[in-house]
Amino acid sequence: MSAPDRLPDKPALEGLETKWGSVWESDGTYRFDRASAKRECIYSIDTPPPTASGSLHIGHVFSYTHTDVVARFQRMRGKSVFYPMGWDDNGLPTERRVQNYYGVRCDPSLPYDADFIPPFEGGDGKSTKAADQRPISRRNFIELCERLTAEDERQFEVLWRSLGLSVDWTQSYRTIGDEAIFTSQLAFIRNIERGEAYQAMAPTLWDVTFRTAVAQAELEDKEQPASYHRVSFHKPDGSTIEIETTRPELLPACVALVAHPDDERYKPLYGTTVRTPLFDVAVPILAHHLAQRDKGSGIAMICTFGDVTDIVWWRELGLPNRAILGFDGRILGEAPDAITTPAAREAYARLAGKTVFSAKQAVVDMLRVSGELVGEPRPIMHSVKFFEKGDKPLEIVSTRQWYIKNGARDEILRTKLVEHGNDLDWHPDFMRIRYENWVNGLTGDWLVSRQRFFGVPIPVWYPLDADGDPCFDEPIVATRDMLPVDPSSDAAPGFDEAQRGEPGGFVGEHDVMDTWATSSLTPQLAGGWERDPELFGLVFPYSLRPQAQDIIRTWLFSTVLRSELEHDVAPWQHTAISGFIVDPDRKKMSKSKGNVVTPADMLEQHGSDAVRYWASSSRLGVDAAFDPQNPTQIKIGRRLAIKILNASKFILGFEGDGNAAIVNPLDLSMLATLSDVVEHATIAFDAYDHARALEVVESFFWTFCDDYLELVKERAYGSPDEGQASAVAALRIALSTLLRLFAPFVPFSTEEAWSWSNDGSVHRASWPVAAELGAKTGDAEVLSLASQTLTGIRRAKTDAKASQRSAVTSAVITGTQEQLDLLTQAAADLKAVGRIYELGFVEGVELAVTNIVLTSVLEG
């Protein structure tokens, strides 16, 4: 079938996503060819698994398009691309969504109900209070999590396919399926065996809403209103020493006062004691370099625990633990042993069971009565730590948790992690420092246990002694053959289920792993580590990790850590960091801010190629503003995609031999210019600068359409001869080259246009190279001068108030002799397109559009 037989009557973008999406799937266009793949020709991508809870937003489209553009380029370069898609479906966002969607909450003490039906479906949780949510068993709750995430994942896949991601959908994975649990648990068991994972009773950042521990990487600082309270402590001689605190409710937990070692005001007091207000407990005055001389009165109280600095002081100064906060964020009912006097214990009793807020007010009221509050509280704003998904300030409680060593206390490990960061090729490179700062700023090992329900179970049990108490220092670790395993429902090795909870028996670990403990293993999950050694050997270490900049400290760092611990190598060669999407006010778009835009309407209204063009126009690491009311770049992208279709049809409508010799100087000049475009676009792609590649190609394309096509169309329409054949052949070569250059960016319009004259997919065609254009045989300046001259002719006709179709008796062009010598090679085409009978050249100043003079403009 010839090209004219395939050309549509009227090219259109509408429907191309459905048409070509089906063809790509049935043909396996993007499938990883494992059978013939060799390690040296594989390009593997550690794709970010989006959180499968809720909906995707425009930021996802932005960053995932960046990855897809790279994947398509590498595939056309001859690489066998391993491009999987994962779903991050375990974690607090999923649990919260299930609670809101079904109106339920998990109560592990309840038995499983096989016939359970949720009270409703489709809730948003905005009008549902936790107390109104129906309690259900853990197993029922997990089943609802599985049901909802499966539905979300199906919807996400539809959108990703609509966007045209060239993912191999046969290589998808989940972070909570059996394979993911196996991989996560096996890696954790090996961490235990090598001494990299351990458990400890320690102060823990705690979210009182979710009732779970929070790791350092999950912290978020927020400015909050507070007040400084100036409080008097009592010296033995009857005088007082004053401190300022924002946490007066923690006075019962005070274990010391601390000032800077060089502070002359307090040096004489170091080693002495004072008694706390209200609770009359003797506490020492100590020195530590973290104390701030210019903050408050220069001396602070250390409580267990008000903030992370209290933890540092407590640990380094060897202080006692008098924690008074429970897991629910309320004051514990039993006073610390150090509070002994009747009046002090009565004061504590007035606090027991209160929230932090209520306890603070009660303490302030008592201090006023006792006279130990100096003046009135002084309002301030200060930074408070929150769980990144929480809405209440974090507290610090003492809990037994599991940790993985991360280099915070291991100089050798930290050095290796920094070296891996240096070995990586960062795009853009300035993002590297964020990783280094994070590694060098770590203050504690990675807390990986979470008090949640929908997550990977920690594969551990604890034996019970003769009294039925757990022996936490003697954990029973699962063996590989047991995986995947759930200690809350599976018996410990060497025991049977009847011994669960019985003296001499066992109890299972109920905690699950931090979601990052699984997501940090995405290279292993997608690559089949310990499940498919051949595949893992082909794809690992991966070629690329693309991701957002805000999770360098979580996902990127934790993946490097797990790879170092397990494989002693960096997990990828390159990492590509996308910028944020910001609204018209330059605020980052996020669900928490309520300013996100869902992409479905944009894709439907403007077409996927248009949206992809907008995303591709932004460089890595650079924030992009997006105004849904006026999406200018998307509209430009749609115009480009339509122009590609129309220009392709126009070119393919010329009759002639596409393989004819190209001899016309203007045609050779166009190909020489296009050759430079190919080289520059390829260099940009190799440097992971897709935006520059698009810029170079698009700039040439509009010159090609507006000028070159106009210049040669009369010749291409003409009678068959050497010049006509040269034009048609040059146009066909240019079209083939341009469609391949544009293919990574606008895959649907390029595939449609390619199909009109080619068999097979443009996305399986080879990336163009300069050599195939026969380039450098022409002078690129000829096209540039001819384009400039054509612009001058158009302007001159406009100034003469004449139609562009008007004929002209003669035209005179002034330029340098060198310019004129080149321009004469395009004289025939200029005369034809300008409808000029005689074209004259006069040597003079540099060629400019104002140097072109028309005479005797005739009616067109």
C-alpha cells in the first residue's frame, strides 16, 4: 500500500490514545525482550511506584513523563529497556483512605468476620469522626485495604496508558503482595543475621493520632504558636534560678537543668542541685555545648522528653528517664518515682489522664497560685516537628522498636554511603549535595518498625517465659523457607499455634515495617532478587532512578543504604530528579495544600501529546508553574502535535521517488541543518537534558514548516525532473528524521504519522544519526539565508498592502557578496514562492529583511 492510500482525509488527534494504546499492547511494542537481552545492551529503570491511595495529580504526570521520554530515547538507541511499574500500596495513606472510604477502623482484638460488609463505600472522611467508625478485625481491615488499592491501581493504570507511558505492564509489582513481603522479609532477616538490624528500648518520636513511631526521614517542621513560660527553680539557700520553657506540662518529667560550659553566669552552679517547682524533685545543674546562651534565660530544663535535643542531653549526660506521656498523648496515671511528697503527688494527680494541652493549662494555673510563674506567658512562633502525614505535633515516648543501621553511628558505613552518592551521575548535579547533607546530618539509626496494620509483617516472634512474659532479647527469627510469613497468625518455628500466648510458648511480633523499608527495595522487587536470579543479573545495578527531589532523604537514601548492605554497590548509575509543580502563586502543589490538579480532564480536553509536551518542556530539577485556567504550554503542545500530522500528510502527498539523489543546494542545506539538530538533540538526551533536546528539534521544525516547505513546495509539485525528485527525497528523509526525533515527546501523533508511510512502530525505529542524512554535503547557511529572505519578501508584500499571492515584477536583495553567492543557489525556489519574475542581487551591507525591495507588485 502506497503512502497516499494510507493518508486520512483530515488528520486529528482525537482518539489516537485509544487507537495506538491498543496496538502497542497487542504488539508488545514496549515489552522487555528478556530472551535476547544481554547485560551490556540493557537500560533498566527503577521506576517510582506511586502511592495507590486516592488519585494521581498533575505532578505525577509531570515527573513520569520525564522518565518515559528517557525510556523511549534509549529504546530507539537500540537498548533493551526494562521499564516496570510498581504500586506503593502499603502505608498510612492507604489505611487512612480505607478508614474514610468504608467508615471503619482496625481493632486487632476483634475476631475475623467472614461475612463482614462495610457500613458504606465512597466516603471522604470529612464528616466521619473516628469514634463513629465501625471497629473491625485486622484481617477484615487488611481485606478492605487490598480491595480498595486494587481498584485504585486499575484506575491509575488506565491513566498511565492514556498518557502513553511506554511501560512494560508484564513487569508490574506491588509493595504488599506475596513477592514483596518475601523480598522485604528476606532482606530484613539478612540484616538481623549480619547485625545490621536490632531492637532497642529508646525514646521514640510518636504520632498520637496514628499511634505509631515515626522515623527521622518522615519529619516535617511546621511553624506553630506557643508561649514562653518563665519558671522559678529553688536553690538550697532559698534563692531561685529561672528558666524559660514552652512545655511547662513536662515539669514532672524534669531530670536536670543545663547551660553552656562557657556561660559565666552558671559556671559556679555546675554540679549543684535545685528543686523543681510544684513537684519538689532535686535535679542537677549540668553543662552541655548544645545549650544556647542567648535563648531565654540561658539555662534550660531537660525533660524526658520534650524534643529531640532532650534525647541527646538525656543520652550523653546519662540522665534518668521520668517519661510521663502515654501512646495516646495523655499524661500517664502513675507519677514518676521521684515525685514523693504528698503535695507533689496531689499536683501530679491533677494532671493524670489529661491531654498535653489541658495539662499545660493546669500546670500554668498551679504555678500562678504557687508564685513560681514569673510574669505572664510570652507568645512566640516556633518550629515544631510533625509526622509528614500527621496533623498534631509529635510527642516522644519510650518504646521498644526495630532499627536498621544507617551510618549515623558508623563512620565506615557513612563514608561508603557518601562515596556511592559521589559515584552516581546526578541530573541535575546540584541535587547531590542534598543527599550528602542528609547522610552527614543523620543523628540516629533508621527506625523501621511501625504500629500499623497494612504493611509487611516483621518476621519475628518472642518466646514466653514461665510467667508468660516475652523475652524480647531472644527473638525467634523466621527462616527463608517460611516466607512470606505473618507472626500474628503463623506459629513460630518449633512451636504450634496452641502455644501462642501460653507460658513457655511464644507471642508474635505485631508491628509491621515502615513503608520505606519495602520501597527501599524497589530494585530488588522489580528485578526478582532471590526469586529470579537471571533477571536480577541482567538489570541490576539499574541504569536510572528517576524521582522527586523531596524524597531524596527517604526513598533515594534508603535504597542506596539497602543496596550497600546487601550488595556493596550503588543501585543505579544515574539518578534524575524532577522539580515540583507550583501553582500560579509559586506554591508547591500538594494534596495537603488543596491546590492539586487532577490530570484526567487535561488529558481529555487537550490530548496526551499536548500534556506531555508541557511536561517535557521543563528541565530536571526545575520547578514548573502550572495554571489550569490558562495552560499555555499545553495549548502550544497541542498546536505542535496537530502541525506534525498536517505537515506529514502534506509531505507524503508529493509524488516522487523518496530514494532519488538529493542534488539541490537548498535541499542539501536543509539536511545539513537537520544533521546539526540530530547531533545537538542526541547530545542533550545523553546529558539527560530532554528539554533542550525538545527545544532544538521544535525550533528547527517550525522553520522547516514555515520556510523550507514553502520554499520547495512549488518545485515538489512540479514536473518530474532532477530538482523535483531532490525536493521529494529531501522532504521524505526530513519527515522520517523529525518523526523519530519527536517520538519520545509526542508518541501518539508521531506514531500516527509514521504509520502512513511505514510498517512497524516509530518507537521501535532507530534513533536518527547524522550520517544517514548525507549531511555536511551542503552548506547549512543556504537555508538560513533563504528563510531570512522569504521573511523579507513577506514583509515587503505586507508593507505594500498586497496579498502574499501577489506576483512581483522584480525584487532586489542587498547583502554581502558571500551571502549573495550562497543565496543564488536558492534563487529559483525564492522566485517561485514569492511569485517574482526577476530576482536581482546587489552587494552591500549584511542581509536583512529590510534590504529586500519589491517593484511593480501585481494583483495576485
